[in-house]
Amino acid sequence: MIWLTWRQFRFQATVTLTILAAATIYVMTTGLRMHHAYAADIAACPHPEIGCRFFLSFQGSYNAEERLLEMLVFAAPALIGIFWGAPLIAAELERGSHRMLWNQSVTPTRWLAVKLAILALAALLTAAVLSLLLTWWASPLDQRSNDRFAAMTFGTRGVTPLGYAAFAFALGTVLGLLIRRTLPAMAVTLAVFIALQIVFAAVLRPNLLPSTAATMPINATTMSQVGGIGTGPDPSGPVQIFRPGKADAWILSATNLENSSGHEISGNQVSTCLNNQSLDLTGIGDCLAPYNLHIDYTYQPADNYWPLQWLETGFYLALAALLGGACFWRIRRHRD
């Protein structure tokens, strides 16, 4: 069975190994250079708590490479579901070869168990290698950006890609068994996988752990820690604070700037402070302090990063296990 599995999936395995080898060479070549630049210039910044001008150009020079690697890691589970999972059973059903395979000395359940075990392990290893490469490569950028909870960043680092890969593979296998045609199963696998990714990131992930509510008074100290302040294109509109609270926290929601009565204020009401080009964020906070302003916001603390990673990965692995069980149930009771 192991030999047969290799014979049937040697093309996919060869393509995957080629991509992994190319990605490893590229990541190591560019990563070593980037890590050296970070250690020599960024880490030597005399005031790292407020950042250095060099970091803006440093980060910008690697934006294209970071997005490319993120897209590779993000797409890998979907491709595994499409090209590994969907054809696993659907191709046998289309060719009619399942009638011969499943009436030999090897039972259908054993045939499926060997196939699922080998390819699921390969899927996990592929996702693990890609995630490890990107996590190491992007570590200097992630340390300074303090944006680990961003949807693309969170889903391409750590252990979550392993859960995605296992789920996508199991999803493709089940849909191939139910639809019985390879190409339609591939299309539906991609659609369902993307839909669940969007729903999970937007609805489920923020609620996996209880969020924390906080109020931030506006003064020089608090404003020195935020990402920015502005009114948008309309200067008479409400005033927004960007990325308030502690560094590396995940801000789930935030009110606009409010007075002590809880009413929003407009940019025109504090234009003296906002329009003063000589003031930085600390100076703006000092200027706004007499107005007794604040914002209310909810967030996930930075310490919840790994618990959220493991919870999401566990969710996808549980779905993969359920789908795998559905495959065994279907084959044992509804085979031709």
C-alpha cells in the first residue's frame, strides 16, 4: 500500500519537494542577510522604544518578499486540499478502479487508512516546514511591527498552518468521495476552505478567549504609545486613535475620541492640537490633556497569542478528524 500510494502521488510529491527546496534556499539566502542588517542597525538603535528611521526603510525593503512568502504559506493548505485530498478517492471513482482495489485482500478501510495516514503526515510536514521558514525569516519584522494578530500574519506563523493543512486535506477527501468527480470536488474544496478561513478570522477567532475592556485617557504618556491620531478626509468628523493600548495587543474595537460625558468630539473642536505641525504624538497628547478626553476599547492581550494559536489549530484538527471519520463511515456502508 505504501508503494502504491507513492506511485499514485509521486508527481505531487516531486512538485512539493521542489517547492520546499526552492523556498528553503530563498528564505535562507535573504533571511541571513536581513537578520544581519537587523542586528547591525535596528538592534543598535539608541532608543528602540520609540523606533528608528532606519526601520521604516528596512521594513519597506522586504515588504514584497514578506507578502510573497505569506501567500505561499497561506496557499499551501488550499493546494494540498485541492491536489492531494480531492483526487484521493474521486479519481478512483471516476476511473472505476475502486471496484478492483476494494475487492482485493486489502479492505477498503485499510486502503483508506494507509492513504490518509501517509498523505496527512506529508501535509503536516509540508505546512510545518513552510511555517517554520517564514516564522524564522520574518522574526525581525514581527518584533518591530507588533502586529502578530493581523489576519495574514497570524495565519502564516506558528502552528496554525498545520491545522489548516490537515483540515484542507480531509475536506478535499470527503468532498471527492461525495461528489465523485475530481474537478468539481477541487473547486468546492477551494470555495469551502476560503469561506471558513474568512468566517473564522472575522467571527470565531476574536471570541475564542474572553476579551479585555479598557479606557485610555488622552495625555502625553498614553499618546506616546499609540500608532497615530486623525480624523480621516473630513476634519469635522470624529477623531480616531490608531492602535491604542499596549504594544502587540490585538485591538478588537475602539470608540472615537470622547469627552468626559461620553460624547464624541469632532476634529474641529481640537484642531489647535491636531493641526499643529510642530507637535509629535506626545506633544499632541499633552495638548489634549486639559480637554479630559478618553477612548474605550477592547483587546486581546499579547499573552493570548499562543493560546489562540493552539485553540485555532485544535479546532481545525478536530474538524479534520471528524471528516476523516466520515470517510471511513461512508466507504464501509455505501461502497459500490
